[in-house]
Amino acid sequence: MNLVTSPFQTIGPFFHFALTADKALGCLAGAGARGERIRLACRVRDGHGEAVDDAMIEIWQADAGGKYDHPDDSQEKAPDPAFLGFGRLATNDAGVCVFETVKPGRVPGPPGALQAPHISVSIFARGLLRPLVTRVYFAGDPANAQDPVLALAPEDRQDTLMAHPDPGQPGLWNFEIRLQGERETVFFDV
């Protein structure tokens, strides 16, 4: 007999209350963190374009030098001690959460290739049976053209993986996550 997940076993809508109580998890860059300080505003929308006000977003990224603070990162350089690398926030009534971080450096990818600066994102929300995984790239970064993971996405959908600078607020990058429908974000099967 195959067991199938039933609707009451979906993620949310109440799971994030205890997991996002510490708003400090939205600040990855401490005092003295190296690199270009940025704010990343993630907006989550459903298939109808409506705000998802009870999602939880987790991000994971390298520091400005391209080093993850994790034992699996075997690069010889040391991680930035003032940089956390992990963040978690709940979305607000407008479906938005804002992380304070630094623009990540390039990290090694498949042998001989460097990946473009990016941030890994996991989305937890009501109605999902498991988290959705995607990446945030920075629109206009010349390294995007050589990124082997970005190249896996169809060219006409790569823009769904791009954060765009906010013209009215220097240092703010906006990233829209569409869970389904028109302009659905590219999600990775990991």
C-alpha cells in the first residue's frame, strides 16, 4: 500500500509562528561584515497575484568573498566572521519580508566554473507539501551569462530568478516569487 500525503499534512499556515519569532534572523550582515550591504525584499504571490501573508522564507548564501560558513565549503579562505549566511523571516500582510545582507561573491560550481552571485531561497507556505527551492540572481550582473545553474532555466523564464534594484531606494533589491500561474518563478527539484 502506498501512503499519500493528505491535505492536512501540507506546510502551514501556522508553522512559522515559532520559527520566525526572532526578527534578528533577517539580518545576516553584522557590524563589520565585508562587502556591499544590500537589503533583499522578497514578495510572495499566489497564482492569482495575491499576496501570501503567511509564508516563511529562508535564505542561504556565501559571504562577499564567495565563501560559505559551512564545513562542506572546502575553499582555503576563511569565512567572514561578521557574516551569518543564513536568514529566516515570515512574510507580512503584503506578502513581503526584507533581509539585511551583503551581495554574495562568486562561488565554485561544476569543475572549472564559477557561479554568478546568487542567494538560495526556500519557500514554505500553506498548501505546499514540501518547500519550494529557487535562487535569486542580480539583474544586470555580467556573471549571469556564465552561470551553469541559471543556464538550466529556459531563457524566457530566467527573469523570474532576477532581483531588480529599486530605483527609489539605493541598496534595495526586489525579488518576486510567484508560486504558480503567469510568470511562475522557476523552482529547482532538489
